[in-house]
Amino acid sequence: MREPLSVRATTYALLALFVFMVAVPLFWMVTTALKSNKDLYEDFTYLPRRPTIEHFVRVIQREDLLTNIRNSLVVASTTTMITVLVSAFAAFSIVRYRYRGREWVGRLILFKYLLPTAMLFVPLYAIVVGLGLGNTLTSLILTYLSFMVPFCTWMLMGYFRSIPPELEEHAMVDGCTKIGALFRILLPLSAPGLVASAVFSFTLSWNEFLLALVFTSDHTTMTVPIKLSMMVVGDQYIWGQLMAGAVLASVPITILYFLGQRFVVQGLAAGAVKG
């Protein structure tokens, strides 16, 4: 049966409102980055009269934003690779093996993720300083793993449960070991869940602010969010350069979601509903 016209009209209206709320900030950010200072401060216009890339040149040359983008790429990529590997093994252990306390391990993993970062950054900072890792990218990678691994493990547990264990049993009958069945059967079939976990981990690592602000103290180790915040001096907002930096910082995430959007939706749905 077709839905009533009023239901469809309401659905499309809500979708249009959502698209508007998402598109307007993006439009404003890009147009501001392309405006000259005259269009921004003296003779304001909604669209740039003469688009210019001077703000992009300034944040790259004067602010050296590419160094901070590289730092974010290193931290986010390393965290993501380790997270997916560790989470896959942890979820496989909880879902496929039988041992005492297995259910509690799964619950504690989720509870660990629910702890707010603000409660933990002081003890984490003490540990980082004690290990001699202050003001290093390694400190960010290690602390991000403590947040990413629990959630990605929980999400992959739901996805692994959706795959019949009989497939692995057939592989083991044909000569595969338990780990061989994991790599030959379970992981290939779990590609959407793995990609969703990777995108989630990369995005949070890229955007994380509080721990990066506490653990890094100079330009050579700052990530992109910290560098953009440092570009605000007192009450002076250099909007052109700020928006240009925000556009450059958004490019890797945009590409990542464009490539993995189908897997992200499928993986998150499976992890949430079937878990």
C-alpha cells in the first residue's frame, strides 16, 4: 500500500530541512574562504564577487597548516589500523569462543566507551608524562586506542553474530584452523562492518580536541583542530583564513565518507540492530 500523501509530504519536508541545515554551513564555509577581505569586512556580500585563494595560500604558507594535517593523518591512520585489527580479534573471541565471564567482558567494553573523556584526561595525562611521551603523536595514538577499541569491538560483535557460524565450521572441516576461518571466511564477509569501524575510528581521531589540546604543546605535534583554534587570537577572528583551514581539514574526511558511505550505513545498522 502506498503511504498517504500527508506522510510523504512530511517525510520530504523533514528531509529538505535536514539537507538545508547541513548544506548551509558548508556553503557558508566555502564561500567565506573564497572571499577577499574587502567582501568580508568592508562591502559584505553573500557570494564572492571575485573568488580568490589568498586565504588558502596564507594558511598553507604562514600557518603551515599542512604540517598539522600530516600530524592528524598519522594519528588517525595509525589509530584506525590498530583499532580495526585489535577489535576484530576481540569481537571474534567474545562471539565465537565460550569462556567464563564472556558476557561481562562485552558489557564492560561498552561501558568503557560510555565514560566521558573529561573524566579521564587528568589520569591519562599523568600516565603519558610518566612514560615520557608528553608532546608526542604516540601519546595521542595510545590514548585514542583506549576509546576506539571498545566501541569498534562492540560494533563488530553485532556484525559477527549476524554471520552463521556454520560457514566457519565448514571451512574447518576442509582443513582450516579457527584463525584461518577468521581470515578466510569471517573477515571477508564482515567487510561492511570493518569499513564502518575504520571510518568511525578515523573520524573521531581526526576531530578529537580535548586530549590533543592537553597532550601537545607546539606546532610540530599539533593536530588540525588545535591549530585551527590557535588561529583565533583574543577576540580577533580572521574568518577567511579560519574557513580556508576548515575547508582543507574537511577534505580527507569528505573523501573517506564518499568512498565508504555504503559500507558505513550497512555496517552501523548491522552492529546496532543485530548486536
